[in-house]
Amino acid sequence: MSPAQQRGLALWAALLSGVVCLGFLPLSRLVSVGVLLMLLGLILTFWTVASRRAQHDVTLCLDSLPEATYRQPVVLVCGDLPLTCMQPSPVLTVTQGCWIHVKDHQDLEQAARQVLWLRPDWGRQLSVMVSVCPQKHADSERLTRRLLALRWQISQLRKETGHAVPLVLNGQVGSALAKETLWQAAIPGEGVKVWCESSAPSSIAAWVATGGSPAMQQQVLMNSLMNWFHQHVNAVFMDENPDIPVIAPGAVLWGIGPILAGTLTTSTWTAWLSRHTAMQQVAGWQPVATNSTVISPFPDFILPLLPEGRGLTPRGRAFRCALGIFTLAAIAALLSSGWNNRQLLQRVSFDITRYDRIPMHDFGPKADAVAVLRDDAAELDDYARNGVPARMSLGLYQGERLRMPVLDAIRSWAPPPPPPKPQPKPKPLPKIVRLDSMSLFDSGKSALKSGSTKWLVNSLVGVKAKPGWLIVVSGHTDNTGNPQRNQTLSLKRAAAVRDWMRDTGDVPESCFAVQGYGASRPVATNDTPEGRALNRRVEISLVPQASACQLPGNPKALSQDDDVSQHNGE
């Protein structure tokens, strides 16, 4: 994936993160912004690390790589190759595939990572060929360590990329007798076949039969190479090791060709031949000087047997990544929308249950609960009229089925009866003042006797007339004597008390009403002296009357308070 495509994916991920965090997450706006900033930081960090890693991993000059749509096998070649085999570029593209040379001082895993960075879709068509020329190694232990290192790198490459990355082992020696390169390949399921540049592939028996004595001599040398290769190379990759997984080669090649440049006169190959055969004494088979420059070609015939790429193009890969990011964002949005709708259902359902549980006569809490329901109804009505917000949308909104239960609960609300109007405080009726007639008058007389003033003053202290009140003075007698005379006497005595109050307090005569009842309204029995004494009385009381105590020409009624104050002043 190119850097431009990576930047586009980073921007796409940032955009979707903003939509999900600010539009769907069931969090407060401040927390959502914090989560968004954290995600943006992670995206920026990932993109920066990936870019720097790609820059630091550059070890090969791969300007001549085929295009990204190239789908033929691509083989990373490491190990022993002729010095001038792939100069100046490490990339060699042939009809059947592409060879990429990884030099000894370069790390195989790092080189493969660089190739996949430039061509991300080549993972399925990538293979590794380890080439070993026994004539170039003087120390077998050093060769074993190098091969173990390659085994570790290939296992790590498989683990990181997730691809099989087939392994091809290639053993090659040079001989002065060889006019062209002879290959023999062991491929699982096909046995060992002979490959020559000048003839079609055939079995070993057919090749020896048609080649005669030279073919027989070369086959003897080839068998020795196979034995050495199995002991010093195959075993390194196939032996059980608790630290490194076994890597079984997909194909094993052995080649005899013209003399290789850089071969040693004394090597592990020479020592092995000395111990096991006498072929080093045969003219033309032994290694020669190191200044030989004949070049041996690559085994191109093996390329069609290696896996070809079926991966996506970079654009398709970028589209797939973008689709994956969108899928994750859509899942997060759906989960958030579902959670928000669940919270809405729980909240409104709880409000309805709480309202139903409060008894109707508990007016205070019931009013608070119905106020909450009205807020819920307003919210649901707003969603119905103006559309559901994004954080509850995506087809998961469930609030519509709550509208009627909320409205039904609100309709069931019965407001408390209005408080009763305060009744006007009844005007206190003034107490009735009763005066003993014998204390005020002589028997049978209606004129106030001397000394009666103090009785009148003491008895009238509690009588307070107000505007609109009439001062009623009524006289009463016992049943002794003539009833008519008693009636007249009671009226005269009431009038005498009225006259005293009028003259003493300067109260208009319109404030008074004088009545004489005689013996008609006794308050006690007349059969006893004590009862008759109680019935002989003068009563003073106040009676409401709108026009009472009005002075001529002045609508304002005279208050008895003024009268009493004037009287007290005297």
C-alpha cells in the first residue's frame, strides 16, 4: 500500500472516529471529545510508526521491481551466488518470474518486509531460495550457523506476514567437465527429475541411458552432492529444535555447472569428497583457481512450480481496508445507538412506574412525577415532529411506542382541589352588659338615683360600638305589679340610661335604640326573691345596622370607640 493510500486510510479512520464519537457514543460531549482525541492520537501514532518503519527498513535498491499488478512468482535468493550474477541491480525479471538477490550482509526478513511494503499484494507469490555452494565454505560450523539464522528469519517472516513463503534449497557445484548447467530437482509428489538447458526434463535413468559415460560420471558426482547436501543443509532446516519451527523445503535442487567464481581449493566439499570418495583425483572434476569467471544461470525452470500471486491490487487492498474500517465504525455506531435507545426506554419506563406507584392523594410527589412525565412527553414529541437524533437512529429507535403510555399517565393526573377560600372572620358580637335596676333606680322609679354613675361607668367599659353598630338599651322588670305599668317603667328606665350615655359621651341619639320589655323576657324564675332580682335589669348591647351612628350631613359613622374614649377622658 502506497504512502498516499495510507494517508487516505488514516483520514478515513479519523473521519469515521469523529462521526461515531460525537454522534453516537452514549457519553457526555466532553468525554466524547476526549475519546475522539485519544483515537486520533492512536491513528497518528500508528501511521507515523508505519512510515518510519518503512523508511528504516530500506536495505535494497528495488527501483526495477515489476508493477504492483505483477502476479508471477517472486523469489528472494540468499546464499552463494556468482559475484557478477546480478550486477548492478538485485532484481532480475525473467519470463517465468522474478529473482531478488539478498546479499549476505543483508537481513532476509528485513528485505522481505521492504518488498511487501512496496508491493503489499505480493505476499502470496513470495518464496525464498537458499543457495549453497559447498566449494565456497571452508568451515562447516560457520555454514550451519548461517543456515540456522536463515531458518529463524524465514519462520519469523511466515509469522509476521501470515503467508506460507515456500522454501527452495539449491545446492550447486562447479566442474571443468560441465559444458552447461545440469539440474536435478526433487519435488514432492514428482520424484527427482533432470533438467538441462539443451533437452527436455527427464528421469535420471533416461538421462544416464542417453548420456553415456559422461552422464554416468556426472551422476556419480551429483549423488555425492546430494548426500553432502542432505547432511549439511537439509538437516539444518528439518532437525527438531525447540526454539525454531521446522521448515520443510518445497523443492530441493542440485546443480553442476561451469566453474563458479570464488570457489576455494580447500573447502568442506573437498574434505567431504576426500573422506567418502576418490573423485577429487579425476581430472576436470576438482575445483580450480578462484579467478575463474564463468557464470551459472538461475534455475528458471522451478519458477512455474512456485505459487503465483492471487492477491488484490493496491487499490483493492486500500478499498478493503477502508471497508473494514467502515464496518468497525458501523458496528460501534449500531452498538451505541442500541445502548442509547435502551437508556431512553429504561428512563421513561422508570418515570411511568414511579408515577403509578405514588398514591393520588399524595399531591406533592405526584405533581413532581407528572412534571417529569411532561418533560418526557415533550422530548418524544420533538423526536416525532423533527426527526430522531443520529445517536438514536439507524433503525433502532423505540421511543414511539412509549408516547401513548406517557400521555395516558399524564391524562390520569387529577390536580389537587383548590384550597378553600378563607372565610371572613365573623365579627365578634359584643357582650351584653347587664345592669341591676335596683342599683340604678329606686323601686318603681325611672330616674337615676344618686351614686348610680359609678355603676354605669364600671359596666360600660367593655362595650365598644363600631361604625355601623346600633347601641340597643333594653329595660326589664319582674312580674310583680301591673304588667302595663311594668312595661312603661322598663321603657323609661332604658331611656334614662340612654340619655345618660348620650349626654355624657356626646353620642348622637341616632346611635341608640331604646326598648322596654317589662316582665316578658325573664332570665330567671320569678318565684324566688333571687330570681326576681335578676329579672329587674337594664341590658346594653350592640346590633349591626348600616346606617347607625351617622351624623347629619356626615356619612361617616361615629365610632363608639370615640365615645368611650371621650367618656374615659371625663
